[in-house]
Amino acid sequence: MTAPARLDILTFGCRLNSYESEVMRKAAATAGLENAVIINTCAVTAEAVRQARQSIRRLRKERPGAHIIVTGCAAQVEPETFARMPEVDRVLGNAQKLDAAHYADWSAPRVDVMDIMTLEGEEPHAIEAMEGRARAYVQVQNGCDHRCTFCIIPFGRGPSRSIPSGAVIEQVRRLTDNGYREIVLTGVDLTAYGADLPARPTLGRLVQQILHHVPDLPRLRLSSLDAVEIDEALFEAIAYEPRVMPHVHLSLQAGDDMILKRMKRRHARTDAVALSHRLRAARPDIALGADIIAGFPTETEAMFENSMKLIDDCDLVHLHVFPFSPRAGTPAAKMPQLDGRTIRDRAARLRDKGAEALDRHLARQTGRILEVLMESDGRARAPDYAQVLIDCPAPQGDIVRARIIASDGRRLKALPA
């Protein structure tokens, strides 16, 4: 029996990629694309690229007659890697992947990737839903003007470009009207929002406008924030607006000042600690998370210990640990590298310490009554983004009251309240 023709999208990486995959689904459908698989890749690490290549080979075996189109950040920064793969039919750049015309014209070049650094402005793309997700993402910004020495993403996304506030508010309203109870604002460098727009509005001002103009939205959540770019309006919204979820994920990357300098980060260790203390003082129930890179070039054991101590000093409970992965074309790739075993060992130690911090945080929640967002199969998310196991018949996307009765160290356990 011949498999039915269908359009599938496989998404790697960040929330912005997830949002864009919904735009791509709409664009490809508009173009009449059928019997195809679009792989929306990530370029943050070499491992992310490897996983994409592995998936492409698997998909060719599973869908022998399907068109395989590769796009996303990895396709943007190293199109030749995917063009060399016999399994791949087309390679589209990040600027091309959102345009229906590029899915309709099969006479176009097999590799269709423009110089993304020449982009100016960001066109808003409206979506009606996010397939299979309890919460919806809304893009407010794209690109990055900073040049952290480890990061290839500016070359995959181009310069920082912001969506005008009116379009953002309309998208939030549309998704809220369609039943979403939680919206997540996302971008590449989220806190850079507005610097390229007339009057230079800030992310904090945008958050306040959303809350004002979409009063029916119960929950607003923010993606990763740069600690040095949190404006006063944003701080006040996080600290005092109950509809802004008490969960802040900070792009910290390291806890040692010399490593931060070599990373070309714009904050010092004391800045991160001071911000975390200020946030916790203003909103005691807040949960802080952070990205930390393990084994950055030249990192000594003492430097690494400063990153370990940052978990306690900032009271971090949600940790994203990245073993350092050199990306060709970045300054860090040319620095003296640590051996793989040391990098893996340090990443494991960071994860272990992060797990201990999460365990302590979850243990403090026992006995509380929280409003949780149902995800699927008895799983939900607390306002602080803790995962909750709850035996509740409520459908995906509903907000229910839950009494926390225990923790298994990784998740809360709850009963309907």
C-alpha cells in the first residue's frame, strides 16, 4: 500500500524555530506542497547539526518518495554540508523558509540561501495555532547584533530586527481568542527588542502594552533574557505583574569574570548575582534558570568552580548546560581547547548540581496550591515552569488548581484542588 502524501515538519532548537515552523507549515500549504518533509535545523552546537543529518538519513529511508527540504540556522551557516547529502532535495536559507514562493517554484536553485546579514526589518507572520502545543509562542524579535565569541547564531539569523508592537499585540490577541491560556514571547536576542524601531520601545514597554490591550490573556511568559538588557519597565512587570509568570531564564553562560570576558559577554559575575537577588527580593516565588557552558577554551578548574558556585549564589533552579562545542568561524574555535573528557566531566558536574538545586526548590512547594497549565497525559506546568504530574481529566491548555503533595526530585506531584 502506498503511504499517503503528507507534509511533515521536523523542528530542532529554539522556541523561535518552533514558531517559524508553524509559519512554514502555512506557507508550504499555500504553495500546494505535498509529500514532503521540511527539516528546520539548529546550529547552536555541532551536536545539533549531527542530529539533523542523522534525522535526514532516517527520514529518507522512512519516506523514500518524499521531497526533503532542509532549512533553519544550520542550513543558513553551512548550506554545503546539507547540499552534499544525496538524501536532500533542496536547501533553503532562513530568509527563504517563510515565503510560500520558495516552496512553489521547483525550478529555483537547489541551494537557495541569501546573505542574511543584509536583511533590514522583520515582516510579521500571523499564525492561528501551534500544532500539539499547550502554549503558543509569539515572535517579537529576530537576529542579534552581539558577537559572543562562541556563538554562530548571528550568522544564521542576521542583524537584530524587531516586530512592531501593534503586530505583536494583534498576534497575542488572535492566539488568546483561539483558546491559548499562556503565551511565550520569543526571539533570538529578546531583550534587544525595539532598538531598531522608531521611538526605540523596550521589551518592558511591549510587555506592559500586551497586558493592557489583551486583558483576557491569563499568562504571559518570557524566553531567555540577557541580564544586562532588562530595562526597568521589564523588571517591574516581572516583579509585580501576576500575569507575568514567575520564571526568568537568564543567558549567563559562565560564572567566572575572565571566561565571561573571553566569551565577550557584556556582564560581570557580580551583575548576575545582584540581578538575581533583586528579582528574588521583589518576587519571592520566582524561579531562576540559566544557560551555562561547560569547558569553554582556557577554562581552569578554579574558573569552572566559579560557574558551579554561581548556581548557589544566584539560586538557579532550572539549568541548561551546554558542553562547549567549537563552531567553525567563531573566535572561540581558535582558542586553546580543553580535551573532550574534561568538558564532559564538567558538564556532568554542572548538571548534577543543577539537579540538586531543582530538588531543593521542588521540595519547598509541597503543600502549596498552584494554578497549573495542562500539557498532556497527566502532565502540567506550574507558574515557575516546574513540571507537575497530576491525575486530572482537563484537556491540554486548560489551567487547573492543583494541590502539591510531593516531589520526586525532578517533578512535582499534585492532586486537583
